[in-house]
Amino acid sequence: MTDITIIGTGNMALGLATRAVAAGKSLQLLAHKDKGTAEALAAELGGSVSTGVVGDVLTSEIVIPAVFFDAARDIVALYGDSLTGKVYVDITNPVDFSTFDGLTVPAGSSATEELQKATTAKVVKAFNTTFAATLAEGTVGGQPLDVLIAGDDQAAIEAVVEFVVAAGLTPIVVGTQRRAQQLEQPGSSTSFSLPTISSRISSGTLR
Ligand SMILES: NC(=O)c1ccc[n+]([C@@H]2O[C@H](COP(=O)([O-])OP(=O)(O)OC[C@H]3O[C@@H](n4cnc5c(N)ncnc54)[C@H](OP(=O)(O)O)[C@@H]3O)[C@@H](O)[C@H]2O)c1
């Protein structure tokens, strides 16, 4: 068993895996197709990291697909019932990349809610408002990063909060899965991440 499974080897996978290793978590890192990319990232990370490819048996109770929304849907379909009861962390911003001015999810929904309809995992929104580079760094402007979290299952939220705190970041639970609709709005990531919300509150610049 491992603590956290990260799927993907791109920008966010690097950021999340860096924080997980810093938190002392054991990792399963699954590449899209080429195990060599996971092995290369694992070598860069150090720590306790096992590697594989998508389709391998999941060895963690917390699963973070660090992929785009379409790929996340594929992953949920592929893993099916083996995700039951696991904490699925949805980091996606389902942006319509043809216009960069809209979302690919239906009005009144979110990637998180759409994924929840398709899986028996407990889906929690988190990390979609943190930039990959600052996540790898762990701080922004000398302040710990805020991680905005939304979910319906209390135990799943607590598991994500535990990881976030262990990683040296600041968890902010903003509400139920429906709040993912606000977190995914274009502009949310830039407005929430620089500077961090908690520093803006303490400085009186967030009203
Ligand atoms: N970048 C950011 O600052 C940022 C911030 C907040 C949230 N996000 C969200 O994080 C997610 C990942 O972004 P990113 O910047 O890390 O993207 P990225 O660097 O392009 O990485 C995407 C990863 O997904 C893998 N992948 C593609 N199709 C897949 C599939 N069907 N099954 C499994 N893996 C697949 C890719 O593998 P191959 O390259 O081998 O195909 C790659 O490792 C997106 O949903 C994005 O909206 C990004």
C-alpha cells in the first residue's frame, strides 16, 4: 500500500508529488503510457515512490489524477468499481480550450459534480486554484499556499486536509461539491492564488 496515487507526469503531477514527498507520504506514480516518464520523475523526487502506468492496480486510498478533465473521465471509466470508497481528488479546470472563455461542463454543474456522477469514489475538489510552479515551490510571495477544498463527504475532506497540512500548505474548506462551480470559473485560479487568500485577509486587502 501507498499513501497517495498520482496519475500523470506533467506539471501538476510534479507539483503535487513534490509536496507529497516533502510531507513524507509514500507515492504511487502512474504515467499515461510510458512507465519511463514516471521512473524519471520518481528519480527526480527521491522519497518513497513506486511507478507504473494507467491501468495498474491502485495502491492508495487517495487518488489524484493530475490530468485534464477529458482524461479524468477516461480514468474514472477505466477504473470503475475499483475506485469505490477511495478519495478521488479532482484538480481539473474544465476550460473550453477552443475559446478560453467558458467551460466544457453543463451550466449549473462542474467537473467535480460530473465526475461524481460517474464514480463511486468520494470526489473532492482541491488544488485547481494553485499553480503548478508555486505548488512545487510550496510558497508564494513567502507565504504558504492556500488550497481551496470542496466536497460532500466529511471523511474524504479530512483526508485531503491532512495531506494539505502535512505538505505545509493552508487548507480552506469552502463548502460542498457544488462550490466547485465557483472554484472552476475562469479567473478563479489567478484571483485566488496571488497573493494567497489568508495573507490577503490578514492584510485587509480581501473583502
Ligand atoms: N498547470 C497548472 O498550473 C494547473 C493549475 C491548476 C489546475 N491544473 C489542472 O491540472 C490538470 C493537469 O494540468 P497540467 O498542467 O499538469 O497538464 P500537463 O502538464 O499537460 O500534464 C497532463 C498529464 O496528463 C497525462 N494524460 C493525458 N491523457 C491521459 C489519460 N487519458 N490518462 C492518463 N494520463 C493522461 C499526460 O501524459 P502524456 O503527456 O504522457 O500523454 C500528462 O502527464 C488539468 O486538469 C489542469 O486544468 C493545472
